[in-house]
Amino acid sequence: MLVLHFVGLASLLGGFLVQIKALKPGTAKIIPAMIHGAWTMLVTGLLLVGLREWMSALDPNAAELDNIKIAVKSIVVTLVVVFVMINRKKETVKSSTLALIGGLTLLNVVLAVFW
């Protein structure tokens, strides 16, 4: 499940990075890799939390999850999915919208690594 979560991250972030060069001419758009990556991150993230909670129920000595961290990361990835889905059918997207999607994606990585 974690590998699939990373695949979703790579797809979303890779799609964002590919579109950076299209910002200057104003032709940037939401590509399918970004849509699929955002959904994959959201679904696999929720499944990872569910699996961890299930395993914790079986092992009373297991460490508890940081529910605040999970909530913040869930909100961030949900925002990414919302922005991607709202803009997916537009011919072009504003540079600020694309930057927001990329920034929130990177924020989610930073939260995962450093929190």
C-alpha cells in the first residue's frame, strides 16, 4: 500500500513538474497523471491509516497514530484532489493554481518526512 502511495505521489508531482515549462507560454493544464496521482494518494493514504488502526487493534502494545498529523495530511491531499478536479477540464490553468497544487503536494511530503 505504501508503494502505491508513493506511485501516486510520483504521478502527481511528476505531472506538475512536466507542466512547469508550459507556464510561461500560458499553456499549462491538468494532465491525467496529476488526476490519477491525486486520487491514488488520497485513497491509499486513507487505506494506510485504516490498516494501521486495524493492526493496532490487534496489538495492544503498538504505538498510536498521531491523529492531528493524519488530519492535517488528509486535509492537504483532499485540497489537492479538489483543485485538480475543478481544473481538470479547463483548456489551461492559471500559474497560481498550478503552483498551489504543486505547493500543497510538496507540503504533504514535508509533513510526512519531518513531522
